[in-house]
Amino acid sequence: MRRLVRWELLLLVILAVTIVINSAMSPMFLTIGNQINLFQLSIEKIIVALMMTLVIINGEIDLSVASMMGLAACAFGWLFQLGVPAGVAIPMVLALGLLGGAFNAFWITVIGMPSLVVTLAMLIGFRGMARILVEDRGITGFPEWFNALGQQPILGPLPLALLVFAVLFVILLVVLHRSGFGRKVYVIGNSAEVARYSGVAVPRVKALLFIASGFVASLAGLLYTARVSAVRGDVALGFELDIITMVLLGGVSIFGGKGTLWGVLLSILIVLNLRNGMALANITGHLQTGVIGLLLILSVLVPNLVQSARLSFRPGSAAR
């Protein structure tokens, strides 16, 4: 826990430095409009990152979330083109997310396959299904009320997606840090065997997390569709890089059992501010992706190096 607190303090310092630099680069940076826009351009990623936090703390990973976002968006567009009203298509797409998460959960918790293998396969599978539904077409012409959900403020200056993020953060904060289910998530992440011997229903907990992950990803796909008012087969392509980076940079161990939502919130703010700052400096999208990839490597490498250094300098380590 002390290590996590120190890591979060470091993230807070990095965030403060990033904000100062961005503010010096542009006087518009700290305006309310730019801050809302900063969230709005990546809001779907950070919504999925919240749920991904619980999955990784549990000792698993879901690489299929971005493809599920794309499949949900394409399924919505396909249903709409078939004449299904948007209000009916929305719950159908959310149900598709639940089914996708349940499909992952089946292979992981019942068959016993590693989540890395299963969700990597479905990263390809869900994306393939999305492309089959829309082929190379772009689908537009959604109802104005649906587009308004992603583009117009709902409460004051805040759009719906930002409100969804805030509500989901509070819910998952309580679940992870203030509930028995959250304690089970940590225990399983530290050692699934110990959790089983302690009477924890490990498969049930893992299954619930993957089902929830599929649902949240489909919701994010719908929000993305409403924001851009269009659907293509490559919706959310590559989003998993930013999502996993935000989680690991927040101090969540890739091996499970460690991490907090507060740390992930700080890392989300860092990534969003970095992207905004690079955009202000006219740095291209490809270079931005490279920087995020480097952050992903450092977020895994640095904690491991610190831990190794601690073990090396511990009294008696030389003798062993």
C-alpha cells in the first residue's frame, strides 16, 4: 500500500508539471471549454479503462474491449439500416456486449484458457464481425436525438459521456475499495489458489468482471457512435493501447493484486493532458501513439526495477 501511495504522489507531480507546461504553451489550455474537450475526445477510452482496472487487479486482462466497442458501433449502424428504431437498437447492442463478455468468461472460467489468449482471439473475432456487418461502408443519418447524446451538453456544460464516466467511477470506487466483492477481486489477483482455499467463488468473480467489461465496452461504443455520428468497420481500432497504458501507469500491477482507482484516475489525467499538449505542439497522431507506447513500457518497467533494487539492498540479500 505504501508503494501505491508513493506512486500516486509521483503521478500527481507529473500531472502538475504537465499542466504547467501545457498552460505555458497555450493560454486557452485551462479554459473550461478546452478541459471538457480534453475529456470528450477520449471519453470512451477512459470509461473502458475504469472497468479494465478491476479486470487487471483480478489477475486477468481483456484485450478485446476496443474490438467490442467497434462491434457495438457497427451492430447499431447495421440494425438502424435494417429499419430497427434507434431506441430499440440501443438495448440490443448492450445485450450484445453482455453476450460478448459472457463468451470470453466461458472460455476463461469454464474451459480454463488464459484470458490473454481468449481475448486476443476475440480482439480479432469481434473486429471481423464488425467488418462483416458494415463491410467498407460508412453508416450515417442517425436520429438527431441520438447524435445529441454524444454532442450536446446534458447537465450544464457536461456531455452525457462525461456524466457516465463520473457515475461509473463512483460506483466502481465503492465496489473495489469498499465492498466484499472488491476484496475478493484483490485476493484472487494476489493468488487464485489461496482465494479458492478461502472459499471464494473464483470463477464467478472472474465471470462477472468479464461480463461487465463487455457491457461497458458496448456502452462506450454507442457513446462513440453518438459523438461522431457515423460508423465504420475500424471504429476504436487500436484503442486498447491507450486503455491498458492508463491502467498500468496508474500503479495497477500487470500481475494482479495491486492498484487503486485513484491512481488510474491520475494516470488518465496525465495521458489526456499529454495528448492535448502534443496536439497544441502540432505533434502528429503517430508520434503521440509512440509516446503512449513508451509510457506503457515505462509503467511496467519502472515499478519492477524499483522492486528489484529494493530486494538487492535489503539486509542479508548479498548473503543469499
